[in-house]
Amino acid sequence: MKLMKNLLILSLATVMFIATACEDEKAETPPESATISGTITFSGDWPTTGTVYLSVQNTWYPLDAPYATTTISESDVTANA
């Protein structure tokens, strides 16, 4: 009888441990779309040759090609005098 009692206690303790170890929280789903806004500050003179690009990465540390890219011309930049 003592063996049955000990096995029952051990079984219940094991079930309680396993039940409390399980995580019930659901992972948050990332938004399907979002908006990023801000100010880009350039310093120095505008380059005389070449193209100035602005690119967006969807992950950080960027290992692949940019998610989106656009070119910036000198007329797109306003002087902050």
C-alpha cells in the first residue's frame, strides 16, 4: 500500500511539473504593414559624380540585397541654413 501511495504522489508531482512547464502564451504576430518616418541628415558637399542611394533593409544585420531602394537627387535635399 505504501508503494502505491508513493507512486501516486510521484505521478501527480510529475504531471504537475510538466503541466506548469508548458508555455500557454501565444507568440505575437508581426504587423503586415507599417510606416517608418524620420529625418535623414546629410553632411558635407553633394558628390560631383555617382548616384546617391537610399535603401531599406527588412532585417538587421543586412546580409542580402536591400528590401527597397530609391535614388536621391540634389533637388530632393533642402538646405538647413
